Amino acid sequence: MSVIVRLGQLAYINCLPIYHALEEGLLPIQAELVMHPPAILNNMLVNEQLDAGPISSIEYAKHDDKYIILPDLSISADGTVKSILLFSKVPVTELDGKKVCLTDSSATGAAMMKILFDHYFHAEVKYETAPPNLDSMLSKADAALLIGDPAMIAHHNVAKKGLPYQVTDLGKAWKDLTGMKMIYALWVARVAFARNYPAVVEYISKVLRNSKLIGQNQIPAIHAKARQRCKLPLSTIVEYYNILDYEFDQETRKALLTFFDYAYKSGLIDNRVKLKVWGEEYV
């Protein structure tokens, strides 16, 4: 293969079941792996600094003309997710007129929270964006949204120290509102790249799916690696991975379109979105 793909990788443990085999050399790949939090990967993809990789689901909706979804891959959860958490000084329904601090690492989580405030919590709040540091965020706001590993670590510390914060799992709130699972991330390739290098995109798509299959048979090793990276109790990590789903089946697609519909109603995207999936539509 003459082209070395610039392939994104999420800098959170939720991505390990897809990338563990690649990291450990269990499956060779002709690609440059670029690891960052979601917001940075989103920006790199839209600015053509990456060719393929995971993207926040809301970012696909905002730029669906630029991307094609790679099949059989997502990060989703049906209800409680443990890693998209709102920490607040008062109950969520009492945040009307108050300030909420958003982590600058988030895209889908922030969009999801805005939808929930519009359609579920029924509160109008002011938003500010900041780096993911709970103490700093709550020093200037009444609530703070954290995602990924920082959310899980903060929740562990809040419980350990007995801090008086309300912790709302947005995955559970989403399930209560919609009755559906929530899709947090997709894997995509840039349409322009796919047009120029279709064989390369097919190769990357297959490698990622095979890597996922290997990861599903390496669960104890993934648990150990995740524990080393984020220093959380093993029981917390096992529970977390039992929650996450990495498929992209019809149920997942229906739930994703439901999220996009709510995003449209809340003015977060300009148009209704259709899903373009590699192998199902010529690009």
C-alpha cells in the first residue's frame, strides 16, 4: 500500500477494544496512529490533518458532506454510560439561569447536554468552555460537564472524598428522555480521501473491524491496560466495558438518527442528516 493513512485514535480507555490489537502488534497496520481527545481529533479531521478515525457523532451531523461512516464500528451505550457526567452544586432542575462549564474535550457530550436541558430538564443555562479540571470548573460555575477518563476519575474522587455534588449520568437521562441508546462516536473516512484512495479506505475499514474482533478476545488484557492508564479500581473498569457497545447495527443507526433529530430541533445542526456508510453507497 503506497499511502500511509493518518488514523485518529481517542485518548480515552473507551477506545482500547478497537485499538488494543494495533497497539500490541497483534495485527499489523500501515497507518500513522494519532492519539488525542475527541475535540482535537474532530478538528484535525475537518481540517484534513487526518484521513480517517473516530469522530464525535455530532460532528458527523455537522459535516456529513465531508465524511463517510466506516461500518460495524461505534462507541455507544444503552442508558448509564459512566463517562458523560454532569457535576452540579444543586439538582439539575434547579440550574435554570445558572452557569454550566463544558469541558473543551467534548462535542457529542456537550450537544447531548444542551438537548437534555431543552427537552428534559427544561432549564435555560449559560455555558462556558474550559479545560477538564473539575475543581477549576466549579470555582466559576454551578455545574461542570466532564467526559471520558477525566469524568470517571472525577466521579471516583468525588465519591471517595464525600464531596457534596450532584452527579447526573447523561446516558441515563438520554435513555429516560428517548427510550433509546446513545451513540457517542463513529469511525469515518474523509469523502475526498475515499474518492482518491478507495482501496486504502477498504483496507483501513477491514483492519479496524478485525482489530475489534481480536480485542473482544483480549478482554482481561484490555482491563489491565485500562487500569494502568487511568488508575481506577478494576471493578469500575470491568463495569464500564460491560456497558459499552461497539457495533453499528440497525438499532444503533435508528438511535443515531434520533439524536440527530433532537440536535436539529435544538438548533445544533442546520439540516436533517442521512447516514452514508462505506460499502453501501458509492462516494
